[in-house]
Amino acid sequence: MPPSQQELVEQLVRLIDIRLLDPLEILLDGDDAVAALREIVRSRARSWATQMLGDDHRVAVGAIVRAISTLYPGDSPFDPPLDWWRSPLGQVVAGRMGHPTAQSVSYAVAGAMLGITRQGVHDLVSRGKLARHPEGGVLPASVRDRLLQQGSKNA
């Protein structure tokens, strides 16, 4: 089940505060402009969450890609900790894209994305409910498809 819009908004605001605005506030020595930015971020986070949870898949993926590339920059591939996949943003990413950068994910990551154990993933792969990558692991698209199937059953 996807997170509520409010849960997603709160996580986006918290991430932007921690990763972008708090460091900026330190650099600017507590400048009032940062307080104004916090208000703008809260307003925009509502819009981003609406896009990410909305019906237009292309718009949702665009908003997700912008958020991930801004909030998790780096030269190495995007590889969040397992518990990130259970966060509101992680659930939205998994349901919209699978994994945004990986061709294959480990059984542990697939399990985190689905909210089940590695053994549960192994069972789903064995029964043909998740697609195994030819070089090992699970295809992220099959995890996404499984989440979409579960979502349509809960609707």
C-alpha cells in the first residue's frame, strides 16, 4: 500500500531540511532567508508528493528522479540502506520504478522493497512470481510489477 501524501510530504521536508537547508543555515550564519526557504520547501513538497503519487506515471518518475538525484548525490550508484525502502519515499520509488539505477537487486533488497524476508523473495522467484536476473539477484521491474499487483488487489 503506498504511503499517504502527508507521510511523503513530511519525509521530503525532513530530508531537504537535513541535507540542504540545515547546512545552508550554518553557512549563512542563521540568515532569515533560510526560514523563507523552509516555507517554500513545505509548499513545493506537497506538489512533489502529489506528482509522485498521481496518475501520470511520466510526471511521477520525473519528480522522483529529480528528488533522488538532488537528495542523494554522488559518483557511485544509488544504494540506500535496506530500511530506506520501507520509508514513504522508498515505497513510492519501488512502486513506480523498482530500483532507479540497478539492473539487478539482491534478494535482501527485493525483500526490503516488498516488505518481506529474503526467504520470501526466494520463494517468489522459485514459483516464478519474481523474475531472476540472469547474473543473479532479482529484476527490479519484477519487484515493481509485484507491488503494482498487490496495490490493485488492495484497491
